[in-house]
Amino acid sequence: MKVLNLQCSHQHVFEGWFGSEDEFQGQLQRGLVECPMCGDTGVAKLPSAPRLNLGAQPASPQAKQEVAAMPNADMQAAWLKMVRHVMANTEDVGQRFAEEARRIHYGETEERGIRGQASREETEALLEEGIGVLPLPVPKALKGPVQ
């Protein structure tokens, strides 16, 4: 099993597991490797150092090296946590988002958290009416059932 550090063209860093380098390259060429944050298929492999297990010698404190996390890794994790929270605590009204947001705003139906799809024009119209909306890109991996 080959574990690779990958990065999309939007600078999101993630890990990918592949049976071999050829398998990774084949999936990459077919557009099957995509960023779990944004769905971008413009993925590149980041440099990484191999871990060689050359024996059972205990590592000395001087020999240990700290691996520096990518600066935006914590931000990515926080964003994913927030998206999962929104997905778990809102009702998906799909294409009826603008209509349902208006019904809630004007008291025609009970107030609740909703999410769905709206065009740019629908979003701008809602904002002009004083209805607070927030565009939230949801990674494709979170749109389906989670295993």
C-alpha cells in the first residue's frame, strides 16, 4: 500500500492510499483522484520522505524530528467539522431553498435550519429582502451517505 500526500490546485492538502505508483497515476489520468474538500481533480503529489524500518533500535531523543503540519491543515479540519455540523443539523430542501427561506422569513412555516441550492440571482434577491443566507460549498464526499 502506498500512502501519498496530495494537494489540489486550491492548496487543500490530503492523503491518498493506492496499491502502487502505477495505480495512482492511472486514477489521476482518468480524473478519479479528487480533493475531498472541494472536488478539484487538479491534484499533485507532494514530496514526502520514505519511512525505512531498518531494525528495532530505539530512537534517541536527538534523532526524533517533528513533522511540521501544513499551515492550513487545522483550518481545513475546522471547516470540515463545521460543514458536517451544518449537514447534521439542517434540513436539505434542495432546489426549493429560496422558496422555503422566504416562507420561513415571512412566518408562513416554522423556523428551522435549512440548506439547499440557489442560483446567484436567487441568493442576491434573498439578501435584498433581508433574508440572511450563506453560500456553503459542500465536498462531494459529504453529499452522499457516510460509511
